[in-house]
Amino acid sequence: MKKRVLSLLLCGLMTASLLAGCGSKEKPEAEAPAETEAPSESGDDAEAPEVEGADGTDGSDMEYVKSKGTLVVGITDFEPMDYKDASGEWIGFDADMAKAFAETLGVEVEFVEIDWDNKALELDSKTIDCVWNGMTLTDEVKSAMECSNAYCNNAQIVIVPADKADQYQDTDSLKDLNFAVEAGSAGEAEVTALGLNCTPVKAQSDALLEVSSGTSDAAVIDSLMAAAMVGEGTGYADLTYTVQLNSEEYGVGFRKGSDLAAALNDFFLTCYADGSIAACAETYNIQAALIDVDMVEE
């Protein structure tokens, strides 16, 4: 029943069927999308804005990544986008797509957990090469990073104890609650805009723990994470989702001026054409959130 509640909240947001069956953590390890050819380093790519290379000289971001042989991806623990399987390997929709993209560049992928509030600083300092972790394309993000086209729909929704859900069905009912929110997240922005009390925590998973333990009254997290981690059959069966605060889109962020954003857009289009992005989405039960390919094309 909880999954039907979420689908009603997101009926104007999602483009296909219910986000059903997302709760189980025992997902099969996804097969990486089919290998595609690496974007050309001639033509449009040659005219891309230049960023400073690893040795301090000017050169494209793609050249920098290829020269060191690694695409370093900044993430947080965020099921179903980036999380670890039983063997400790990073999997998830974003993780699997990042692996496939790195393969087209001819480099290895490395996942680094970051402080989400400092994601732009991590990029600029070259600790990481991109942020690929269900990142909402806010105006702040787009001004600080070179972003890919949007690839998934999302929303920020309120999480409360299941036995109190009937008390919180609109924003007016939330005014006396203390919220746990991920620092620097879209959820924190929504709560702040509403003038509600909140306590920033390191990750959305920490926000859920705060509510489950009773330290906070409620949390605001991404709808895709809620579908995977909250409600019957999940590790947080005592929690549920209620009010939808907004609608938004996910994208991948690179350093400002990076030519990798355009390369990723081309990669996404190839994956739509060969069906690999849809197959990956189905593995993690987020196919209803995928943005239509016509909207991805510039």
C-alpha cells in the first residue's frame, strides 16, 4: 500500500508505471550497459572549453582523465543510485552507468564517497572528476558545474514514522516538526524555504536513521531513495512517506568548462538507442523515473 501512496504523490512527475518492488535490498548485480564507442576527440570536442590539466597546462578535461587513466566519481551511499552489494562493490543505476561511460573513455572508474555539502569544492580541487549520485539540477548546481542533460525525474518527500502518517498530509501540518536533512541537499533547500526546523546530517541515509531512532521527527529525502529504502519489506518498515514538496530532475556534474559533459550526453543518447539505459533502470526498478529520450536531446 505504501508504494501506491508514493505513486499517487508522484503521478504528475513519473511518466510510466508505479515504482513498485523497489524495497528489497537483494537486487541482482546489474549487467553494465552495452559498450559504446568512445566520443571522438575531434570536431566539436576539439572546440570545447579548456580546463587546466593535471600538470598545470591547459588541456581538455577528457584529456586529463585519459592521461591519468581513471574517472573519479564522487558519490554518497544512496540506494538505488550508488550503494554497495554484499561483496563491497559499488552498484546501482548511477554506478553502473558510470562504469559503462568510463569504459567508453578507455579508463577505469573509481568511486569516492564525498561530503555532499562540499561537492563543488571536491570537483574544483580535482579530488573527483564528476558528481554522479542522483544530483538535483538546481540553479546553484548548474552555476557551479558543467552539467549533463537531465536523465531522471525525482521529488523531495517527507518521511515520518508510519504510525503518525495520518497526522502529516500537507505542508501546514509540518510546521512543528524537527527535520533531519542531508547537508547541501535539495531536501535541505526545500525545508529551509518552508521555514521549518531542521538538523543537517552527512547523508540521506543518516536522515532516515535519525527518524527511525526518534532523534528527529521527520526527514526529507529523494523519492527514488524512499521507494528503495522505506516501507514494508525494507530496513525501515517503521517509516513511511507522506507529503511531496517539489518535483525535480537529476543530472551529472563536471568541472566548469569540462568537455566531458557533452561526451556524456552523447553516451546517454547511444544508450537510449541501444536500450541499455532502460535495461539498467529496470534492474533497479527506476524505469518509471527515466526522462524520455526526446527530452534528453538538445
